[in-house]
Amino acid sequence: MKTMGEFDTIVGIDRIMAFHLNDCKKQLGCRVDRHEHIGKGYIGIEGFRSLMQDRRFEEIPMVLETPKGEEMLEDRENLNLLRSLAQPGKFTKRSVVKT
């Protein structure tokens, strides 16, 4: 994944302590942080699939930070989608939590 390669070169993958997960309503570089549901923004399904299947991040905590409805049904949908993007049985030690 090109993004993580650049991140590793500039900062270092070993410095990642956690991920906060949300898709983006606005394009990269717009300097606006507007959260979208997983797969429904500019990052898209493939960006999250790459992250969820990257073995380097198996032990890194992930926090779901997407828009919330009254009953938080969207959280269940986002969590289910993220888990489906990981290879079966691969992330048994990690859970994605919602905020």
C-alpha cells in the first residue's frame, strides 16, 4: 500500500499506536475533517480492505469514529463491514471498538 510505504519512510510504521477509522466526505488535502461511514467516502472499500489485511497492524487498536444515529445501527454495519474485509480468522486478537 503506497500510503503506508510513504508513512513508514517519513515517520515509521513502528510509531503507530492506534488507528481511528472513518471514511472521508471530502477529498485528500482539502483540510476538512468530515467523517463518513466505512466504504461510503473517498477512502473507499479497497482502502479499508488494505488496512484490515495488513499483518503489520494485527496488534494495533482500531477505534471506529463514524457518524452516529440514535440507535447506533450504523456502528454495527460499519463494524461488520470492517470485519468482513479482514481475511477470515486473521484478526482474532484485535477488536475494533466504537466511540
